[in-house]
Amino acid sequence: MIDTEDAVMGSSPSSPVPSDSPVTWHVIIWVILCLAINSMAQPSSKICGLSSLCRIYLATSPIIIFADAMSAFVRIPITSIFLRISPKKASQLVVMSRLENEFNGINNQSQEGPGRTWPRWLFFVMGPLPAAIKLASFSGIPWTKTWGMMFAASFVIVELISLPSRTGSHGVSTPGLLDPTVMHNSDQELHSKFDSLTQNLDVLDKTLFSLAFLAHLCLLTWAVEVLWLKGVDKAVELGLAGFLIELVRAIVLTLLVISTFLSFILGLAWLGLWCVGWLPQQERSKRLLATLLKAGALILVVSAFLPDGKSVQEVENTKPAIPPPPSWLRQGKTMAISWYFLAAIYSVFFLLLVRICRRWPIVSRALLIECRDKDHSGGRQQDESPGDVKAWPFDPLLWVLLCFFLTNLAVCVLWYAFMYDSTDTINPSWTDVFGK
């Protein structure tokens, strides 16, 4: 009987049981980018008191975007208590204060929140919400879940704050939102009350933004240093470090040799012109160039006397005449090299973008870095001086924020591609309904 049951059970086809799998870095990148893009595209005007022009690139930081949501949320109880109005009316005043037009308290009118609500929520339900659920189900990645939940929570908080301004009546002036007992005060007292409230809330915005930006900058600096050291170790393992050093050495020596010949020729020409008295005053720039080239020749001569060609064992056995620098100084020198490379990359990017945007102004508009006639954060006209930002084909501040966005994107992808370890992480099988 047992054999018959075993035969019957063995003859039935067995369906594969889905099992949990580790969380791969490809899935994390997809989830984080989905949540970040959703926050970047949210039309909620100012971010921590800054212009909405800065929002799309600053929103790539989960800490900054969450600080903006907390700033908007804290404004509601403060405004409600200070002006003795309901939270719904306070939220309408908060939405008015976050708009691009300057908020002067008394003369503003309530408006509908920016953007259409239902398409944005539909896109959120179809895209970022499943990504957030999938991220919340992962195990073993607490920091990644924290960054992702900051993106999702900030979106929901800002949308809920803007909801009363969409459901309430529009075109209501600020006095219409205030309590009747407050309206008994004179206009001067009302202006004074609003000015005091606005100043306190501006201080709150600046404080939250400063703390969030500093925290993000510290994390970004640490991540860049870790990635740089990881890349250096990888280059040493693959034998690329020696090749790169020799390549850089060859390039530097070639430039120094060229500078030596140029400085020699220019120096002789300068000496001859100086002797015959034909050296004009406008040639000072060329003399300065000759001096710099002679300095390059001096560096070449000095480098020729540097120790070279010794093996590692010989260098270790040789007792240096000067004590070596402390270990923390050597580590600082190694870390500083990464920032030299980044500075060079940013400089080349800036110069190329200047030439491109001057030739094709549409590029600056496409990158959202074009110059504006007015400063949206304060409504001040820009000066017409030669050193003004109008001399550039784009706004330098927005260019810095563009670099901020590109750096965040590059560090995020490189970190999860090379530093992320999927060991001891769990991706539940039921989340496959949202995509593998």
C-alpha cells in the first residue's frame, strides 16, 4: 500500500517552489533611480526656501528632499498656532508661501497647488509605489532602505500638504483665511505679525537646508574617497598602477622637455632684444611666459637628480636622511589626488559647456541651467556689470547644481556596482510580481 502511494505521488508533476534570492545591485539601482526621478519631477515649487529652479537637481539628495518635506510639514502647526487658524487654512498659507511669487503675507491669494494631482498619483501608484514596496521588503540593506524611504515619504508628505489647497476654494485672499479676532488688528499689526512669522520660518528653512546639505556633502565626500581607494587597489591588482605612473611620467617629462626648449629659445630672443634695446613694454606677458618655461626647465633638472631605478628592497633598506612624513599626512595626500582629478574633470566640463552653450543656447535650456532675468528667490534684477553671471551662457549656480546631480548619479551607480555586497541580503520571492 505504501509503495502504491509512493508511486502515485512520484508520478504527479512537482511544481517548482519559488525561493528567496539575494538582492542584486541592478535591482537596487532600478528602485533608487525610480524613487529619485519621482521626487525630481514633483512640482512643489521652492525647496527649503530656494527657487524651484534649484529643485530638480537638489532633489537627487534624499536628505535634502526629506528636509524640505519636514520644513513644509512643520510650517503647518507653527502657522496654525501663531495665527490661530485651522490646519487646513494653515496648509493653504504654506502652499502660498512655497510658490515662486514673493509672499508678502497680506496681499496674496490662495491658489491651486502646481501640477495636476490625479495623473501624478496615478504615475506614483504604477511606478514608484511598487518600487517602494519592493525596497521595503528587502532584508540586509538598512541604509539603502532609508534613502529610498526618504524619497517616497517626502513625495507623500508634500502631496498631502498641497491637498487642501486643491480641494478648497481658490482666489481667497490672506485676510479671508485668518480668524475674525485676528482681523480686528490694524494693517500695521498684521504686517508685523506676518513679517515675524515669515522671518522665523525662513530661519527654519535655512537651518534645515544647511544641516541636510552638510550631511549629504559629508556622505558624498566619504563615498568618493572610498571609491577612489577601491579603484587604486583594483588598479594595483591588475598591474595598471605601474603603467599609469609611467604614462604620466612620460607625459610630464615630455612637457618639461618641450618647455625647456621653448624657454631656451624665448630666453635667448628676450636677451637679444634686451641688449639692443628693442624690447617693447607690451612684451611683459611673453617675458612672464619665458620665466614660467624656465621654471619648468628647472623642475626637469631637479627631477633628474631624484632617486630612480631602485628596487623596493633597496629603498626599504636605505635609511632616509630626512624622517618620513607621518602616516596621516601620506593618507591625506592620497585622498587629495581624487579631488584633483575631480577638479580637472569639472574644469574641462565647464569650459566645454561654455563653448557649447554659446554656440547652441538651446543646450542650456535643455539642461535647465539657462540664465534668468530675475532672481526667483528674491525677485531682484541682475546687475549689468561685466562680471555678472550674464557674461556666461548659463547660470553658474545652476551649473554647480548640475554637477551636484551628475556626481550623485555617478557615485550611486559606482558604489552599488563595485562596493555593494549582496551577501546576507534577502529578496522575497513574492516581490517578483513587481518585476525581477
